[in-house]
Amino acid sequence: DVRLLESGGGSVQAGGSLRLSCTAPRVSDGLYCMGWFRQAPGKEREGVGHIDSAGTPTYAESVKGRFTLSQNDAKNTLYLQMNSLKSEDTAMYFCAADLRYDGFCPASITNMAYPSWGQGTQVTVSS
């Protein structure tokens, strides 16, 4: 279990942009598998996007073409660039991570099998 620090949430008008950051402690070895999720009031938590062991991103259909994942060189920070925001993107956004030493990322936005979760950062999009 690792402590995750999220930042970058806020309020924006529809069509605007925000960038979220999630930082995990630096490690000398191991690999962070990381992803972003969101939960709107009255709805279940859903996956937004994740990075696999090769650094390849996967996105939920609802955000494809609008959201972009990226990492820093140390691979301990995951960014979520959100463009063309819509009112339906309003939610609490959570970062999740799994520190692995076997080079594999079994956790994904589909199975949500991340052992470590951030506290969340609110994103509000007004129309």
C-alpha cells in the first residue's frame, strides 16, 4: 500500500481543460501500475484510463479522444490531461496504483484491482 498525492481538480466551464496529477513515492526498483477512476454522485465508480507495464494507455470509451494519460520520467507520477470537458465529466476523480516487482500490471480500469487509492480530487464542469 502506497500513499498517493493527487492534485489539479477544480471547476471549469464546458469545453475547458484541466490536468490532474497523481504522485507516488519514488522507488529504486519496482514498477508502478497506475490508473484514474471517477465517481459521480449517486453513481458507481468507473475507470477513466490506465497505463500498463509497457506504458501503453487504455481509455474508457467515454473519454477517448478527449483525455490523455502521460507519465514523468521516473514513472511515479501519472498525469491526466482532460480536454473538451463536458458536464457529464463532473465527478470525484481518484488515482490508483499497484507497486509491482514482477513487471506485470494485472490491475486495470476494468477489474479495479489496485491496492492503493488516493483521496480524490473534485472536477466540476458547468454547462
